[in-house]
Amino acid sequence: MAVITYREALNRALDEEMARDARVFLMGEEVGEYDGAYKVSKGLLSKYGADRVRDTPIAELGFTGAGVGAAIAGLRPVVEWMTHNFALLAVDQVVNEAAKMRYMSGGQLSVPIVFRGPNGPAEYLGSQHSQALASLWTHVPGLKVLAPATPADAYGLLKSAIRDDDPVVFLENELMYATKGEVAEQEFLIPMGKASTARPGKDVTIVSFSRPLLAALEAAESLAAKGIEAEVLDLRSLRPLDEDALYESVGRTGRCVVVDESWPVASVGSHVAYLVSRECFDFLDAPVALVSGEDIPMPYNHALELAAQPSAAKIERAVLRALYREE
Amino acid sequence: MAERLLMMALSPTMSEGTIVKWKVAEGSAFAAGSVLCEVETDKASMDYEATKDAVLLKILLPEGGKASVGDPIAVIGKAGEDPGPLAAAAPGIASRPPAAAAPGPVPVLPRAPSFAPEPSAPIAPPRVPTAAAEGMKRPSAPSSFPPSSPLARALARELGVDLRSARGSGPGGRVVERDVRALAELGPQAARGAAAATGPRATAPDQAADRRVPVTGKRAVIARRLSESFFVAPHYYLKRRVDAGPVMALRATANAGRQKPISLNAFLIKLSAEAIVRHPYVNSTWEGATILERSSIDIGLAVDLPDGLITPVVRDCARKGVAAIDEELSALIAKARERGLAPSEYEGPGFTISNLGSFGVEEFTAIINPPGSAILALGAAVAEPFVRDDGTVGVRRAMALTLGCDHRVIDGAAGARFLATLVSLIEEPGKALL
């Protein structure tokens, strides 16, 4: 089993899918000549040529729309957004066109497209470039939304996304591109809509996805030293959502802490907390907790910036509170 | 707008309460959650907490006064408001029997388990971290019923723990899982104590002090239901001795070659069901204005468990064979011993059998198990001499049957007719086929 970075895992998935299916092509800002703003598309231009690895102008609405059109016409585009912050310019194409086409054409048209790029706060980027927008996409019926936290999941889920016949929004994270993990050398796919147990436990279920999962695992490690066995559930897929896995886990542990770096109002995290509260009501020993990003624009001041995000310490506190072990 | 403040059920068993002290004066404002008055319930003194912000316009029930649950005790409203006719319409307080005390909706505590017995002492309202300190907004719970987590409630039901005897260790006194588990551990201790009293003397001198053991939910249910039955249903008892030889012989024949023998109880359940088919009025329930005649013959069998008896019910015994009844019965008994029965597995028998023969009891009387109207108490089968019709003396295996009946539903002669049929079916089981 090779240990590779999250970035290399994405690159390998793109490479394999482009080799496998000539309809697959990549477009976006700096994906070609510059090998990608975060080097995810490294080497693909030289391997597949400018027809299939297309640099675009800085015009998200335009190139995202071109991608949607290409998908309707029969190609399988992968549109890279330099970040999801910039994709706000393209929301109309994603929400009004890609997500609606199958429904409004009575099933005559499909939009097999992947929109991918880094989401969530990195560091020192200020309010406009530090937003976790998973909830925005997940809100929309007609979209599938994936948010892998490990290189293996990034690889297996991106391949599934490219092969899917419907639009998929794929959430990466700048601060995860360099994280490493084992990825089997043999090709594999990871199905959408399946959560994974990142760490088994019996006392509390910590539910998370994307980068905060790493903080959740860190908190679980620290809790283990206190004799608390936290189960960490990685949603991986936000829509479709693996509700069975959620209920199975919380049904066993009786306590649930949801961790989502998005703002807390009307978020994926608050929705998951609602579902758990509703479906696991009789099994809960404490209110479902939500550890979220603070309900503010991201501060530029670095200390405040860090304080505004979920952290292992915050997750640990929420777990202790759910276990009534808070001092 | 002015409204009446009603006497509230501050415990599930409370039917009336006495005002010990008014804590708010007429004309004074109070806030939701503050204590309006102290009320003496059947067993304890409880705080009556306000559920809203208002002004106490008029006290209708003075200190020392008694009111049934649902009766007005005061008028509340806005400052300066005229209580008007509401104040005048004070009812015949305390003269009203508790059963009639339901003018409009009675503010019974939400979700209070109906089986919960009264605590033997007032519960000190927990004054641990408040909801505000926790940064949460939530409704205040009535003072006699502490807030509890859903898991704690489910667990309390499962373990037969009275939630209100638990001391809540969560925020705002919330009873959580660990509190229920801690309380449940007292249960087995109580059971051990009872065993020690009958078995060899095991009490160490330093443990000789009296102990007050909390009543478990299950024990409270047994106590309440059987008291109700015994004190309300007029019981009478009919006794017959029956030759158990034929049914025991039938059982031996039926069990020949069977890996798992069919129990004698299964035969007696089946034969009772057949006797009920011939006298269906036995399988009925007194409902006051009506008598429920049951279509299905559902028979319960009292089963002894360490934490108190339970009566698994075999449904529709008229349509089932003895083997099927036995199979169902043994599955229910095993389940009762392992993890407890679901309500659908013990509720609503129309007829019940209690067999203490295995303890050497030759005959006894039993208390009717509601909602049934009759119960059959079976003693041990013992060898005894008897006089045959031709005047010679023989030996038979005889068993005492004692039928307890609710006279409201089953008259003496009707009970006797049923018992005669049952005796003849036990002595000649072949007649059941007719």
C-alpha cells in the first residue's frame, strides 16, 4: 500500500479516469500551463494535451456554464474552481442549470459533471476567501455533494463522481492537499452515500467530514487518555447522506457531537443534528451538540481566525459536556 | 385576561392537595418557575411552580384548604385586573370526590410514567447549573418531575426504576443514564435482602439495621394493580378437587418420543380455554357501564421472577393446540427471564392461571389479575384415597382447583358451572374434542 498525499490521490484519480474515458476533460483557472493552482492537475496537460486540459479566463460563471453545456452535449467535464469562494459567481449555472436539467427535461437530459476545488478556511486569507460552503451546495436537490477527508477517499470518491451521470460538487481543502495516507495501488471506487467509521468507539459519536475530521480524530485520541472511547464517523458524502450509519452509531453510543466548520445556521451540521435528534430521540442521553465555525465573517487576525474554527479542544469540551463530565 | 389557577397533580397518584403555605401574596407579581405555594400531596410536600409570568389577583383556597386536582385555587392575570366572576365561582372545595375532579383538562404532568410511586420524602429541587448557565433555552419542568434524558427514561422503563427517585447529576438536575444505572443497582440488593430472610441466616450483625429500599417501578405496578383488583373487585372463591390422573396420563402419552416435553401448564391452559368456550362469560371485563365480552381467549400464567412476578399471556388459546401453546409459553417465559417482556406480551389477559404446586402448596386463593374477571389457582397433585361410585376405596392423584371470580361479572352459580366443566375436562380430557 502506497502512502501518498491527498493532492497526488486526486491527480491519480483524474489521470486514470481521463485515460479510461476520452470524454473526460478538465478545465479551470491555471489547470494547464501552471499545473494547477494547488498542483492537483500536475502533468495532465503534457499527457493529454490542451484539448482535454483547458486553461480558462478568470470568469467562473462562463467556464462553469461551458462545462454544463459540454456535459449536456455528451462530454464528462471536470471543472476546477480555484476555490469554492470564487464559485459563488457560478452558482446560477450549478443551481439553476446543472441541478435542474434532468428534472425539467423530464429525464431527457443529464449533466454528468464534476465541480471541484478547495473549500473551507485555509489561513491568513480573510473573510472572502475563508468560507466553508458545503451547506450551500448540499441544500440543493439535484446535486450530489462529496467531502472526503483522506487521500484514499479523495481518490475513490473522485472516480465515482466522474463516472456518475449527475452533477457532483466535490469539496477539497487547501490544508489537506499535503496530508498523507495509504491508498491501495490497485484501482478502486468508493460509493457515494456511504459514511466510514474513522475510529470505533462506544461512548459518544463524533460526526464530521472534510478537514474538521482530523480535529475530531485528534480529540478522540486525547479523550482516549481520559478513558472515553469516542467513535468518529466520517460522512464523506453529504448528499446522499448515510443516515443508517448515523443512527446505527448514535443508537449504540447515546451521545452525538456533530462537527462542521460551516456557519452554524441552516448548515449540514445542524441538519445532521436535527436528523439524529429526531431518529435517535429515545437513545439520547444528552442533547446533540454542534461544534461549528463561529457565526461571523472570518477574521483576518490570525488568533481570532483560529478561534473562529472548530478545534480538537472545542470538540473535546463538547464531548465531555455530552458525557456530563465537564468540570 | 384573568384566569383560574388550578390545583395541579404534583405526583401521578395525587388526587387532592392541601395548601400548606402561599409563597406569593395577593396582588404580587411572580415569574415563571417561581414557587407560588407549597402543597401537601398524599405523601409529600411539594412546591407548586408558576408556569408563566403573571400577578396573583385572588387566592381562592386559603392555607390549610384542600382541593381536588383540577379545582381552582386562585385567580391570576395582569396587574390591577379585576378577577370578576372567576373569583366568585369557587367550587365546593374538598367536598367533591376525587373521581369527579376533572372540569376541563387536568394539568397532569406530561410524560410522567403512570406507574411511578410517590417518593417517600420530598425531592429537593436540584439547584445545580441552571439552563441559563448552560446557554440553553428550554421550558421549565414541573417541580415534582425532574428533567431527564430520553435514554434515561427508556432505561428506567427497561430496568423498572422510578425516575423520580433518581438524583439528576446533569445540568439543571437532569436525570441521565448514569443516574438511572446507579439507582438500578439498588434493585438487586433489595432482592438479595429478601432471599436472605427466607434462606439461611446470612445477615452479619453490623448489617442488622433496618433498611428502606426504593420501590421499583415493577413492584409499584404489582402493588397498585393487585390492590385495585382486590379492593375494588368483589372476590369470591370456589374450590373443587379434581382427579389429575387422566390429564397426567394424557401428557405422558403425548410426550412419549418428544424431545422437549409439553408442560402440564400448557394442558391446563388448553383445557381452561375449552371450558371458557363453553362458558364465554368467564372471559370478560367489568367496565362500569358495560361488560366487555372478549372474542379471543387470552390466558395469562403467573411466572415467578427475582424482581417480582409477571404474567405472560398466550393469545387466542381456543384456536391453538396444546403443543403450540406450550411452545409459545416457554418462549415467553424464557424471554421474561432474560430481558423482560414487551407490554403486548403480558397485557390484557381475560383469564389467568397461577400454579404454586411446585412449591408444595396444596391449595390457595389468588387475586384476580385485571382486566380478567377470574383466576384459577392450582395446587400440587398429591396422592389421596377416594371412594369410588361402587363404594370401594382407591388412590388417585388429586389436585385442588380454586377459582377466584369477580362477582360483578360472574355470579356464584355461573362460576360453579364453569368450574364443573373444567373439572370434567381435566378428568376426561377427551371431552374437549366434543
